[in-house]
Amino acid sequence: MEELKPCPFCGHIPETKVEVTYYGGGESHIDFSIRCTECGTSKTIRLKERGDCRFFDVDRAESEAVAAWNRREEDGRT
């Protein structure tokens, strides 16, 4: 996995968080978030699973979120 870069706005090291939501028989998802606790800048990647699925690819979600954070494609704060 790529190394996580510091926040582009304040230079602090961001924190990561994984949240898995499972809905039996419906749509389930995993959110991998990167957030700077100093200034609030954040990036979240959501991977959706359909049907009665209990398998979530945390490594893929983390990799996509880190790559998006490091690209700095969004300059707004959320």
C-alpha cells in the first residue's frame, strides 16, 4: 500500500477509519475514511456489495482511499 501523505492544507498526519454496514439481503457497504483531525479535511471511499454478502475487501477500500487522498483531487473541506 502507498504511504499516506500529510494533509495538503495544514500538514498534519490524518487518521483512518473503517466502517462496515451490513444489511441482510440488501445493499451492504464498507466506508474507508481518511480525515485530518486538525483542519477537518477528509476523503471517504465507499465500496458497495449487493445481496446477502458478508465479505468486504478492506484492503481494496484502504488502497483506493489512500490513492485518492494522495492525488489531492479535491481541494474542498468536508
